[in-house]
Amino acid sequence: MGLINQKTENLSQELVYDYVFIGMGASNSLILKKLIETKLINDKKVAVIEADKKNENDKTYCFWASPNDSIVNELKVIISHSYNQIEINKASAQNISAQPYYYIRSIDLYQFTKNLIAQNKITIHQAKCNDISSSNGLNALHTDNGIFYAKNVFDSRTPKIDKTNHIHLHQSFYGLQVKFEKEVFDSNTFEMMNFDVEQDHFTQFFYVLPFSNKEALIELTRFGAEKINLDYAKDVLSQKIESHFGPYQVVTEETGCIPMTNYVNPASTQAGVLNTGSRANLIKPSTGYGFKNMFYFAEEVATKISKNKFASIAKPSKNRFKFYDSLLLIILFRWPYLGKEIFSRLFKAQKISTVFSFLDEKTSLLQEIKIFASLPFQPFIKASCIHIFKSISIKNLTMAIALIIYFILTLIGNPFTEIYMYSIIAIGLLLIGIPHGAVDHLLKKDSKPLIYFIAKYLLIMALNFTLWIYSPKFALALFLLYSSFHFGESELQRLSEKSHSLKASLKGTLVGALILFIVVIGHWQESILLLKNIDGLWPENILNIQVNSFSLYASIASAFICLYLCLSQNKKYFLRLSLLLFIGLFLPLIAAFSLYFICQHSFNAWQDLKTGLSLSSIQLHKKAWPYLLGAIAFFACILVFNSVQEILLKNIWSNFFIFLSCISLPHVFFMHGFYGGSIVDKV
């Protein structure tokens, strides 16, 4: 990376492209078309990087739309066929002239794009892009044919799908374009789904697109965890064509696979890099349709660029439709044989115009209730339960159960409530709270022996402890400052915000300070009682200060509002964090702080460490345990020292507060280097 930094500093502008398109598939082709039409790349240096020659008809693009829609009018030159009638599972054909079904051959789109490239003197490099790195305001595109530099990049590379907590299926297909001697088709009617085929523990159907009365594309499609076997597909398709239509002549064949997943690929965090196509989540998970989304995405890209904005564009999708997609994927994954019944009943009970609107995510909630009322009830209830359970992480489930038990014990006045609370806190601290800081030795960047790191770490802790003895007020102020910075920096990592600049550091510190403010002010009297046990910290009359209830609640509400203003770019994240802090208001101070510190801060940092260091939780724990024991020994030393000297010690929680302060200071430095060094780029 250092070499790239040096190179980009001295690059001539002639070697830098204004826009580079990685891939010449449907999405990038449509964006390029729109930018040329709107003259947004006139006088710009533009290039396309594509590994394939794009000289074969390897895909089929289909969509439904009104004849007056812009997608139809602008793409007339490459639309090969349109259909005004649809047939589903051998039922009577339905009229769809209000929204005909359009067919585009991929080779026609490729040739159309190639002509645009030639006419506008756009450079095309036949190469495969393997990686993108950024420095000095430029993006370096690493290909198998050298490195290219660009200010702005349209990235359509296939995303890596996280299959760990997401459903992932294949819409795989094998098709033949065939000719017959006699007329066997109605060229105005296409068959969308024909389930007259053995399901073989999958959802399988035939798809027929006639090009004339004698010629058509006939495909066998499978929705399933396993891709369709080509030999199997050829045999089944051949039998289907022979038995239904008679002898035929093969013109060409087509194979492909479209991902069906509820995984949402994150937006690029690199400035000047825009995800497109499937990388921008433009393919609908439950159907595989995406061409229309790509067309309107291209329009939005052009609008943004015309306003000098090159930023991530999220496909507008209401959460309930994401939920519907997830339910269908769960059913197709767990009970694939139910697909035939679900789709058959859907198209039988609903007008095709309603189904098209539903797939376009334009139906009302009332229409959707009617749609689901016509479908098998039980599998969707099961899928909903599975989805909800999967949506609740083990961490959240454990936390919820622990809190419910605590509130029940409190409600019934169980004498073991405090013991239960302290036991849960101790377990949390030992499992993740302290261990996330006990791997700081893995973050050191120098090559000095480990003993130097340990000595330096212990020295910082000892100096901090000494400060608490001789100047507790200054030690407290320092602790609040670096804790605010540390907590805030960790929170901003969740929003992909880096703490390199002064502005970002100040924002992070403000976020952390607001979190601490809510915890402390929400437990004002307990906080005073805790800190009063530290000699020299508070005047004696501080305990007599009375806080007006209205002022207290108003202050807490104001803190939540300020927190929202800082985190408003991710409202879901703000709501999750606020819920945690709000629940803490109904807990004792120690439990409220532990709830945030363990379940939010430590857990998030642990996930970052796992990702950044490429280690599992077990591996991290193995590397943390010697230092965890050291931390426990240090806490024991504080207790012994205070007992002997009879200073600072008035209760164990005051000592624990000082202990956290001492071990936190060096940890803050190392974690800042970890985050600031761009080791982690995680949302």
C-alpha cells in the first residue's frame, strides 16, 4: 500500500480516469447509456474493465411494464419480443396488455453498449478486476492486466454472500431455444410457471417464451439449495418438449444461476466507489428479477451525478417486503416441495396485475393481507417463527432472558436478587468485558519483545492509580474524557465512520459523553454515593444537593435527542442503543453501566477484534486468559493496598471503578490505533 501511495501522488492526470465501469453487464450498461444520454460524461475520461468479450447471448432479461413507461420507450431498439397474455400452470391465459411482459436478449444489450462505447471513444480493457484500494483521493483498480486509476468507480463485481446467518438459494436453469416444423405456440402468450414436472424435493417448473408460432425458448428452472444438474435438466427438458410439442430442432442453449438470498450487501465504504447490479442488491431475493430495478437505479445515478453527488444509492424497499422475501426463502429452503402449491395458489387466487404489483412492492397492506390469506397458512407461520428467532442474536436472547429473570426476582422481592445480578455481571465481565481488553498485546505494531509492551502497559496503569491517590478530581475528569472518546469511537465504527479527523474525534467524544451522561444522571444519587467513597473527590455537602425530578427527566430526554442527532444516519442502530440505555434506567447503577459496557461496547469491540485479527472467539480467549488473570491480580492488589493504607476504600464498587479506570487508559490507546489503522472496516 505504501508503494501505491507514492505512485498516486505523482500520477499524471492523463493516466487517471474520471469514471471506470467494472463489468459491462446489465446494470453498468444501463448506467453508461443514461450518463451518455444526459451528457454527464462529455469531456470526461471514461473506461470499461470487462474480462469477458460479451459476444454471446448468455442471459435473458425480462420485465413487465406499462407501454408508456420510460423503460419501454428508451429500450425499444433492443426489446425483441413483448407478450400481452400470460399462462400460469396450464390455466387459461390472462390478458396483461396494461403491463406487457418484455424480453431482451443479452447479446443485443451488449452490442448496444459496445456501439455506445465506440461512438463516445470510451476505452475498454479486457481484464478482470481483483481488488480496489484507495489513497490520495484516487481508487486503484488491481487487475490481471495491471493497475488502473479512477476518481469514480461503478463496481458490479459479484458480491461475497455471508451465508452464516442468511438464507441462500439458487435459481438455476437450463434452457433451449427450439424450432418446430408446425405451429405449436401462440406468439402473444408466454408461460411463466408450469409445474408439470417432478419436483424431486425442489421447486421446479417450465418457462416458455415464444418468439413465433414455431420457435420458443423453453427452460427448466429450479429454486433450491442445490443447482440443477445439466445432464438431469437436458433429459427432463428433452422429454417435456418431445411429449408436448413433438420433434424439434435446437437453435441454441442457455444456462445460468441467479442468487436468491436475504443477505444485504453493504454499501461501499470507499469514497468514489458505487456498487451496482447484484452488488447493490438490485435483484429481488424471492424471484430473481432485477432488470427493471437496474434501469431505474441508472436514472437515479444520473440524477445524483448531475447534482455533483457520487454516493451510495439504496434501492427503496419497505421492510415488510424484505420480511415477505425472507419468509418465502425460508420455506423454499426448509420445505422446497411447498413451492409448487404456494405459487399455484397465488396465481390462481389473484389477478396477475395484483401479483405484478406485489412483486414490484407497490401493493397496499390490505392487498397483501388478502394475498397471504389465499396461501397455505401453516408454512408461513413456521417461517415467521424461524425468521424472528434468527433475527434475535444469541447475545440479545441471552440478555433478554437475564433481564426478564432479574425483573421477576425484583417484582416478587426475592432475597437473592442482588446475588443474581452481581453473578450475571461477573460472568459477563469474565467472558467478554475484561477479555476484550486483554488482547491488546495483539494490537502492538512494533517488533519489540512482548516484555516491553507489558512493562509499558503496567506503567501507564500504575501512573493512573497514583493519580487517583494524589489528585482524584483530575483522575476522574481524565477518566470521563478518555472513556467518552473510547465509547464514542467504538459506536461510530458501527456506522462506518472513522476517527481520523478532529471533527470525527469530537463527534465520537460527544456520543460517548451522552451515553455516560444518560447512565450517570439516570442514577444520580447512586453515582454520588459511589464516588463519595473516594477521599478528596467531593465536598461533604454534595450529598445534600436535591435534583428536581422534572429537570432530571428533561436532561435525560435532551441527551437522547442529542444522541439521535449524532446517530440519525442509522435510525435502527440509534433505536437499539437507546433501548439498551432506556432499560438501564430501571436497573441499579452498576447493572445499568454493565449492561452497556458488556452487551454493547465490549461485544462490539470483540466482534471487531475477531474480524480485524481474523481469529475466532475461542482463539481470542486463549490469547486473552493470561492477561485476564493479570487484570484480576491487579484488582486484588488495589483491594489489598486500600485496605492496608485505609485510603480510597469505602466499598468494593468504588475500588472497581478505579480498577476500570486504570486498565482502560492503555486499552484506549491501543484500540484507537486498531480502529485508526483501518484494520477494521466493518458496519
